[in-house]
Amino acid sequence: MARILILGGTGEARSLAAALAEIPGVETVSSLAGRVRDPRMPVGDVRVGGFGGVDGLADWLREQRVDAIVDATHPFAAQITSNAADAADRCGVPLVVLRRPEWSPRPGDNWVGAADLAAAAERLPGLGTRVFLTIGRQGVDAFAGLRALWFLVRAIDPPEVAMPPQSTLLLARGPYTVADETALMREHRVDILVTKNSGGAQTDAKLDAARELGVPVVMIRRPPPPPATATVDDVAGAVEWIDSVIR
């Protein structure tokens, strides 16, 4: 029986767990960070909470006799990805990073690139005054000093950090439709969108709405995977990689 650790929390991770559940001789454990209060649970065994850094993850890999790791976390979960790469190298466990493709600008888009949250905040003054902030609840405090701007902050759970002084919090979970995103941006008179380049179809409707409304987008670039790490961009690729590793 091959034991696979899926570092999850994404739709791809849930789809992978479901796909592997159909393969004889393979068992999975999906690990969720525990940052979302009511996460969508994958099939199979699930553990919730951190490992305690690289040392804790390495100990867990040895204790559980894990045969391979699939890092299917959010494209911006850079610390988890780094820890997984270090622990896998330390234990000699094969690792692949599953990352959905990035979004790319389309005709009519007006994107302003930003390396990180701080850079995105620096770019906002002069671009607009009513900001639709769709970066999740972590990192919202990077925008807390922008007192002259108004923010519509959308997240699954309430942020536990400082909010911009002029802001409205909207708790919601995707997927979203273009019609709903367009109506929301019109209702709040949004004139700039800030988002992370997470890719995928769950939340890309906001980009179509921004294009339709002529709203510029501050697009935060995703961090690169650790060097010399195997990568795949879909569940089928991850299943193929696992098959090659365990057989």
C-alpha cells in the first residue's frame, strides 16, 4: 500500500484525493492548514493543523512512512511549499508541486503588476479611490495605512489583522459568476481591483467583470516554487507522477 500525503486546501487537492481513492493500492492523507473555519473536506483521511515547521513535518513523514508528497496548496502558500521541499529532501521522499496555471491578460485588460502585497498597496494611490480587495483575509493589514481610499474586502472568514479605516467586509466563498461580480462592482462603484494571480476558474469571473467595466487590476505575482522541484499543472499530471513514483 503506497501512502501519499496531499498538502491541500484547494479544489485541485480535493479532486486529487477523490481520484486516488479509486486506485487500488494507494491511500492518502490530506493535510489542511486549519486557517478556514469551515473547509470543504476531501475524501479519505484528513489531518488539520500545522506540522511544526520543517522538523515537525520531517518527523511526521518518517512516522507515517509516507511514500510521496503532493503539494497542492494555494499558489501563494509559499512557506508551506518551502517547508515541504526541505522536509522531503531531508527524508528522501519524492515531492511534486501541483499548481494550476496562472491567469494571463486578455485583450481589453488593464493590469498593473505587483511583486507582493506591499507593492500592491504602494501602487493604489492615483489608480482609483474605491478598491475591491480580493486577496483573502491574510495580508489585509498591508492596506491599513491607505486612509484616503475606500475598500470592499472580500474573504471567506473575517480578517484577524488591521483593516483599512474606510472599508466594508463581505464574507463570501466562490465560485462567482460574471453577472454577479459585475453587479457587485457596479453597486459599490469599484474603480480598481486588487487580486493575487492564483489562477483557476473559481474566482476568475472578477477579471471578466473588470474588463467589461474598464476597471484596472493590480495583479500580485505568485511566488516561484522552490528550485529543482517537480511541478505539474493539473490533477491528471499529479496522478501520472504518483504512478511513476510508486510503480
